[in-house]
Amino acid sequence: MRFSIIIFAYNEVNSLSTVFYDVLNFLSGTSEDYEIILVNDGSSDGTDMLCSQLKDSNPNVTLITHPNNKGIGMALRSGYMAATKEYVCAIPGDGQFNIDELRAVQPFDANTYYSFYRPQTNYNRYRNTLTWINRLFNQHVLGIFLRDVNWIKVYRKEQIHFANPQLKSSLVESEICAKLYKAGVMPVEIPSQYLPRKSGVAKGGNWKTLRKAIAETLKLWWTATTFKLNI
């Protein structure tokens, strides 16, 4: 399988190198035609320097740098739009996804994609409440019946370009999946272990991320419901 694997990072200097070499070992053992796309989302802890070093270490590595922190949504969009290989997957640079789980992914056509879900998380009550609200909105408003819309996906490159994501917040995955659902593209769901952080601070439930998501909720509904199937 020809993979583009995106590693997005914001202040992950203590975990990014391990994640990078885990991804590199996985890809070099499964394909000769691959790319790793590093997205440094305005880090201020030395992640930018580390990304430059990792890029220089391998010709199959592309580096995208956001001068300022734009959040997970824009990090994903930057990586997705830069991907050139047949299959595209984005993972966080915090080390909480086991890259070997991608070995379960088999070649697939444009009518499906892979969606990993976490049967268990280490979320606190606040994060669990946000997740519950997000799931209700996805199911009852957008018609997305996914166990875990905010975890790891494997798409085909043309599916991402078909969805043409517009959102800038963490809701961008909901937007992509809603558009694919509308086109009849159904997920294969696979359970995934949610590994503990070895360093750094979780950003998914912080106020900055949440504020962006709240601001884009109406835009998500409008973008998904007015999406025209032009394939």
C-alpha cells in the first residue's frame, strides 16, 4: 500500500522522535513508495528544530510549518492537502496511537475507508461530556454513526479531495465523514488502544480548541447538509 502518513505536532518535542521512527519503521517494512508529512503547528518548545532534523534525515519526509499555532483542524487540513500517495492517514505526535495497528488495514476502494475507535480512553468527566455531546450531534444532526469520529482514519486521497474540507477547527473530521456518508462511503471500524501520554499536555479538550469547535458547529451543519454530490 502506498501510504502518506501525516504526523501533526504542537509542542511534542519529547515524543515526536519516537513517533517518527515508529512510523518510518512501519512504512519502510511495508512499502517502497511512501511519504511522511510532518506538520509543526506553531510549536514553541523545540519541536520546530526537531522537525527540521527529521526532514533532513530522509528524502521521503515533507515538512509543513505553521508560524503560529492554528489548532488541530488546520494541522489536519494542511497535511491532508499535501498528501500525494494513494492512502492517507494522520496521527498525533504525542505517541498515543500504536502505528502497528495500521497493519490491519487492507487495500480498499473508494466506497469505504477505515476508522479506528477507542473502546477505552483516559478522559476526565469534562472530556467525556464533550465526547458524548459531539457523538449525539454527529448521529442526530449529521447522520454520522461512527464510534469515534475524532480518532485515526485511513482514507483514499481522492476521498479527501472529494470531501474538500472547509472547516478550520477539530470538527474537520466530522465534516469529511459526513460528506462521505452522504456519498454512501461507509467505514470499516477497528478497535484501537489509546496509549498513555509519556510527556506533554493534552490539547484536544482545552478551551481554545473547544471555542473553535463551538464557533464552527453551525458551519459544519451547513457545509455537510448543502454538500453537492458531484462525482
